[in-house]
Amino acid sequence: MRIATWNVNSITARLPRLLAWLESSGTDVLCLQEAKVAEEQFPSEQLRELGYESAVHATGRWNGVAVLSRVGIEDVVKGVPGDPGFDGSVEPRAISATCGPLRVWSVYVPNGREVDHPHYAYKLQWFEALKAAVAGDAAGSRPFAVMGDYNVAPTDDDVFDPAFFEGSTHVTPAERAALASLRETGLSDVVPRPLKYDHPFTYWDYRQLSFPKNRGMRIDLVYANAPFAKAVSDAYVDREERKGKGASDHAPVVVDLDV
């Protein structure tokens, strides 16, 4: 079974590439982030023609998450209980579903913006709500994973130059502590292998030739419980999908499971 997570940075802009990738990659379950469409505008029909059902949580602004599956979708839950919200509203940043033998979450963790910005405090509060929401499944016997754009690089090895990010979000001790606390529920980091270079970066800024220079970060993560992690036979970053005109600034993270 093949599952993946991908921040597509607008499903409308990326739809031709998404459809082609699904056809060629053999993916059974895909967690999407940054759909940037309203639910009624989500391309469910085009995806259905490829054999995928869609579960979507989106409002048409800068967020939006989804789970696509060709092995069934059941027990869909939108959002995170106890979501603290930001600036008076709760954003569509999480959706969970049962797909065949698996339970998965697709998450788009708040960016944080700047360390002294209210969005940073919101990010840390959101992590606490996520931890509480997933604890039961994380400790369970069914294969389970929380997949998506975490907007945190777990270690200094997960950024191209730690000094470049000093004082910025995505690498602060508090954010990394939030990741560690989430893992304490019974989750482990499924680290993919890179298809090129030494580090499996998943995101490269559009500016300053970041992708050709491999000035990247590993912020798209697969956090899995023990039954899921035990079933992993391979994991890799599909760096090829970051190439070319019209690419997202993130690459898919693909995981193969023997389930």
C-alpha cells in the first residue's frame, strides 16, 4: 500500500500535475495541504474519475486540507477538538479519515510567522490541541499516522544552514519541543530517503534559486504509531515533482507499507 503527503500550494494551480502524479505514482492514499479552495470548488469529480474519493475541509482562503483515497474513506472528522483558533476564527487545518486498514490525519500546522507574532503563540497552542486529539489513535493497535506540513524542521540536519534560520520560526526550541511532545503520544518520525543529495528536504522557497541550490527544509513529516512504522518498507521524497514550471514549493513524501 502506498500513501503520501503533499502540500500542493493551491489545488487549482496544481491540478494537472496532481492528476498526472496520481496516475503515475500508484498512490493509494494522499494527504493534501494548502488546497486554497472552498469545499464546493474542490475537484472531487476529476479525482473520482481516477478512482479517488475525497474528504475535504476547506474554506477557500489560505488553508484547506484533504484526504484522497482509492481504498475507501470512512469516519471522516474535520478539524481538531479544542482548536484555539486565530484572530477570532477556527481555520481548516486538519482532517482525519479511515482508509482501508489505516487511520490518517492530514494536517497543515500554522506557520507562526515571527517568534514575537501572535501567530507563533497560536502555533504552539494548536500543537497542544493536536496532541490531545491524536493520543488515543497513536497508542492504538491500528496503523495510524499524522501526515502533513508541520512547519517545523525537527533538527538542524533538516535545514540547509542552521545559521540562516537563527532567530526565525520553524527551528526554535519551543517548536521542536512541541514536536517532541507529540511524539510522546506513541508516534515516531518516518524519515524518508532523499532521491538526490544527502538530506531529504521537502520544501524549497521559490526565491533565490533555492531548489537548484538545494537550500531546503524538511518540514513535511509522517509521524506514525508503532503498527504503522513497523509496516513501512520504504519512504522517500519525490523530488522530481518539485521540478519544472508550475510546481508546488513542496515535494510529496511517499511511504510504502506492507499491510
